[in-house]
Amino acid sequence: MKNLLVLNDHSPQAEHAALFALDLAKKMHMGLVLASISPQTGAVYYPNQQLTSHETLEKHRSDLMGSLLLLEKRYTDFNPVVQEVELTDFTGEELLRLTTDHNVYMVIKGMDEFLPAALLNVNLAINMLLSEIKCPLLIVPSSWEFNEFRDLVYLTDLRFCGLKTVSFIADLAREWNANVTIAHTTVSGLPEIEAEEANAIFRDEIDHHVNYHNISINMLKKEDISETVQSMVKDFNADLLVFVNQHFHFNTFTKQYFKDKCTLYKPVPMLIFPY
């Protein structure tokens, strides 16, 4: 079974992301792994797991894990398998091994409001995590109030649009019958492509290979790049932004979003592929 991996630093942001992850695991029929950093002082005892008449098997469990187990029992049609593992930190081979050993489909991390002062920390966190994992990273801002995705927008150049990335996005969108928009912006240094060529690329390289009906392309004009945030978040009503790490306009967009525009547009989750 595939699993969603939630990074738990025992913050309110981690709890917010984990609650969404539990609903997502239920919808996608996946398991949930809570990766908790730093051991908790409290211990939970399970009386039915006795070693002898005088000994009890002790299991450490974070407060968040306890909350997830209580919520998980409320589901009637599908109960995600929820488990907790302990990590020293969220860096190094330990995290990579965890994503591999547990067949992780997606890593999920909650983050505080994307304020201008947090730009450096946000980018560092994203780049650090994506250097250690081989699966997509979902960043969930603490103010995000929805529990579903309705409009997914993938910013890329159609000539370099990854089929695996689009297939992953389509599989995710299918759970809500959501719209997927591939927002084309030309890579710096390359010539613009005409609408006819773009439609041919989309038809031959994407549409014929991805079995999903709610997927389309949108050509962003070159002069509109400075207003990419407005196009993605406001005009397209995106509630999930999709990027490939360090790819094309990723850094430009995040700098606009975190530094200049996040006070104008309410933050929405970002799904970032490592490559």
C-alpha cells in the first residue's frame, strides 16, 4: 500500500497539515505515516500488549498521533492505516530511507503563513526537503481552510512538460473531479511558441497519454510573467499550485509570492516535484 508521509515537528502547522493528510489518505485509499521529530516525554501504554503479568509494552506516541487515531476510527467506508515513526530531524539519509521503505506517495509539510520575512526560511525548507526525498512535496499553509482540490495549476513550458508529472497531477485531481490547467510560460532564452504549436504539443505529448478529461492548457503572455502570481492564484482560482523544483520559473514565482504578493493573495498549497 502507498503511504502519505506527514512531517511532525509538534507545531500547530503540522497538526493542520496532518488532519488534511488523513482525509486525503481516506479518499485515495492510502496509509498515513506520521514522522515525528524529537521524542515525546509522555508514553502511552496498551494493556492488551503485555509482555508478562508484571510488564507492559511501552509505546511512545505524540499527541498528534493520538488525535489521528481517534479521528481515523470515525471513518466507516475506509480506515487508513496510521503509524508513527521517530526521526532525529528532517534531513539526511534517514528521511530518504523512510520514504523508500514505506512506499511514500507524497511528503506533506505544514508551514506558517508565507509572510515576506519568512521568504528565506520557506525556500530553505523546500530546497532542503527536496534534496532528501524522491517524491513530491506538498506544502500546506496554515491558513488554508479547504479539504479538497478543485483547480490545480501546473506552471511549466509545454516543450518541457513532464508526462510523469502530469499523470501524477491527473491522478490526484481525479479524486475530486478537479480541473487541471497547464499554464505555459516560455523558458528564458527560447522563442515563443504559437497557439497552434502549443495545441499540437498538448494533444500529441499529453492528452493522448493521460486518461483524464478535465485537463487543458493556458498560454500566458510573455509580458504577463511579472504578474504570474495574479494569473495563477487569482485569475485561475488555483487552490493547488504545481512546480518542478528549481525548474524554469519556480524561483521567480516563489520570490514574487512570498516577498511581494502573499499579502494580496491568500496562500494556497504548493505541490513541488524534486525534478
